[in-house]
Amino acid sequence: MIEVLYFAWVRERIGVPREKLETEAATVADLMTELAARGEGYEIAFTNPKGLRAAVDQVLVDMDHPISGAREVAFFPPMTGG
């Protein structure tokens, strides 16, 4: 079981801030593909992976990062400073 967290517009499109799920995904990118297949809001949120950042167990990672053994994966838009 893995907990998936959604922030900012990702959460708005999906409609929930977090959920726990079983996954066969090996990487963050695989998880995104799996999530996109769950319905329209998910598909919209995960259509453009370059518009997202991900963290596994609170560490910023690339989309090809493995998630085996992870407790948490978070998705959020890139941050800007100013």
C-alpha cells in the first residue's frame, strides 16, 4: 500500500488531497500512467508529465525513480520563486 499526495492544481483536478492505493508501478512515471487511467480528472492531471514534480518519501526525484518500498509519493507543480 502506498499513499499518494496531490498538491495545488493536481489536487483540484483529481478532487482529493491524498489516497492510499495498491500499485504494480515500478517507477514514478509508471505510477503516473496507472493513475491517468483512473478517470478524466486523473487523465487531465497527468497528461503532461513535464508540468509536474514528484517526491518519494519527501525527497524530490526524477520520474524514472523507483517506488518499490516507498511509503509516499507526492505530485505537485514546479515551484517558482520571486
